[in-house]
Amino acid sequence: MLLALKLKNKLQFIDGSIRKPEPDDALTLSTDIARGDRFRVAELEEEMYQMKQGELTVITYFTKLKSIWEQLSGFRPVPDCVMCSETCECGLAKMGEYRDESYTVRLLRGLNEQYSNVRSNIMLMNPLPDVNTAFSLLTQQERQFVIVDPSDYKALL
């Protein structure tokens, strides 16, 4: 993870070498620009809800969705709960859970019909798995779709 952050020139945000600017700092985001971000958020949400697997592999489809989610998170992050002790009482943790569940459902809803069985099985799991677990199950299913039956291979010879 550290290598990925370093490659994206983001490590300074994590290790504390870049300090958060004061609210009145001239380099902070102006309210006019922040209001303009609402349109970008709406565009990203629309793109996310219209995203379908189509001709894409599960990996490519997931990567495109993940890119949208990361951009949305940049505009509207769900803060971590730091005030509550072991159990969150302020609701921030629950908001994060709702968003994560929404991402898993969005991934499943856009899949091609050939994934209907695995999609149904994942949706019936309680609790619903996180998006990375669902993605892993889907890639396993995709691998089974591309395995060629040995008898089919002999027929080609």
C-alpha cells in the first residue's frame, strides 16, 4: 500500500509531512468551486448507476466502477468515527457501511445475465459481503466460464 501511495505521490498525506491547511488559508477550496463539485458528483453518480458490464470482463468492469467510487469519495468522503469508543454511537460508521453495501449492490446489478446465479447467491448472504469479496467470487465464476472442456479442445484438432 505504501508503494502505491508513493507512486501516486500521495504518501505525504498519510505520513503527516503535509499539514492540513487552516480554513482561512488562501489555498483552500473556495465555496464557489465546492458548489461546482455538486455537478461533478451528480455526473459521477449518474455514470455509476448507468454502468453495465456489457462486453467488459469482470475485472475491467470492477476497475471502472472503482474509479468512479474513488472520485466520489474524494468529493464526499465519509469521515472516520474518532469520538466514539469501541462502538460507534454517532452514526458515521453506519454511514460508511451503507455506502459500502451500496457499492456491492451496484457491482452486482450491472453484471451480465450469465452471472445471475452467483449474483443471487451473493445477495442472499447475510451479512452482505464487502465489494472486494464479491469481486473475488465473481472473478472465480468468470474463470469457470472461460475454462474449455477438454472434449471441446479435441474436437478442434
